[in-house]
Amino acid sequence: MLFYNSARLRNMRILTIILILLASSAPTRAQQTDWQKWGASEVMYASVQEKSSSSENEGQSAGNFLLGTAHKLYSFFISDLDGDNCPFEPTCSNFFIQSVKSTNVFQGSLMFFDRFTRDMNLLKINHYPLTPDRRHFTDPVINYTLHKDKIKYLPPAESAKN
């Protein structure tokens, strides 16, 4: 019985010490600032502003509503977690919006997934021109539009001369 009480007393002391240490470290953990999302970037408040007036959204079609919702979901679940690490201009989510608006949902989705897979390929760094601020690669939607009137086809003979 004495052994049981001493073991129990020792466990209570250890538990008390752990609780005191946790309670004393709580204020310092709350003051930590290194838990912020990584990736330095300049915030462009003009592009972040949302339409707040419901009268502006009344004339919006169902397709534009779904497109905007998909853009917001991607931005919330992917872009916010990834930080400002997209090497391209426009960003992948904006590329999706622009590609769907310039073609249709199916072709725009194909263009987005093509772009998303190119985003991961670090071997093609010299393949894209840089933006004037030299922080991103220029990769506009017009270069990949899947529309027969917008595709610039060069026959093999002409491309060999260039």
C-alpha cells in the first residue's frame, strides 16, 4: 500500500510540474510571431477588393457566378495555403478565369490543368520571359488559347527559316 501511494504521489508531482510549465509558457506562445504565412509579397489591395453591392451582382449570369465561386474556392483552399509562390503572371487562379472567359469551361479547364502542371516543372525556367519587375514569368492566356481562329500555326518550312 505504501508503494502504491508513493508512486501515485510521484505521478501527481510530475503532472503538477508539467501543468506549471505549460501554464507559464502559454503567454510566450501567444506572443510568437514566426507562425505567420511564409512568402514575402507586396499586397495589391485593388485586386483583392470584392463587390460589396448586391445590385452589381444581380445581372450576373449563373456561369459567371459558378466561375467566381470556383475562383474563390481555389484561392481559399490552394492559394492561401501555398502562399505567394506562383512564379507566373497571371497567377494560376486568374489564368483559369481568363481562359474560361476566352474559350469555354471545358477548354478553359484543360488550359488551367496544363498551366498547373507547367507550374511544377522547374526545368523550364529559361522558357518563359520575365515580367518588368523580374519577379514572375510572363505566361498569358493568349499563348495557349484553344480556338482555331486564335492559334498561330507556322508550317515547318516557315518555322525552319525563323
